[in-house]
Amino acid sequence: TKVASKSEPNTHFKITLRRSAIALGERKKETLVALGLHRRMQTVYHVHSPEAAGKILKVKELVEVENVPAKAVRSQSEQRKERKASRGYQVEGTKLG
């Protein structure tokens, strides 16, 4: 995948909240909310823009940022499905219908 990422331009920031902002000021907390980050280890994606870059710089001590191409962007439900463990079995048919 590293070869594919070099051919495609990086168009999004992948932002993960690594540290809590509990003891920090309201401005930092509001910046995290503006980025869409509410919980530790939560990941959000933002398009490259000066506004997003400025918000990231305000909370740079708390977040981890990667540049990713558009095809690597995942919605919240897609991220949840990727994290979910497999059931360990498959249902092939039911008697209910």
C-alpha cells in the first residue's frame, strides 16, 4: 500500500486524539470539539485546508496527525466495522423465514 500512497496525492489529515484535554483550558477543549474529537483514541478525517491546519497546530501536543490519500478516508461506521471482531461462525440459513 505504500507504493499506492506515493502515486496518489495526500488530500486529507487523519487526526487521532492521543492525550486528554481535561486539565487544559476551554479554548483547547473547544478546538478539539471543532475538530470533531471527543474521546481519546478517536480518529477523524479532515480535508487539507488552512482552517484544519490551524486547529491542529493549536492542539498539536494532544493529537497525532498523518497525511492520507482520499481512498484511505473512513467514515465512523466503517471504522467501527474494521474494529469489530469476527463472530467466529457464519449463519448460512435460518428456520425463521
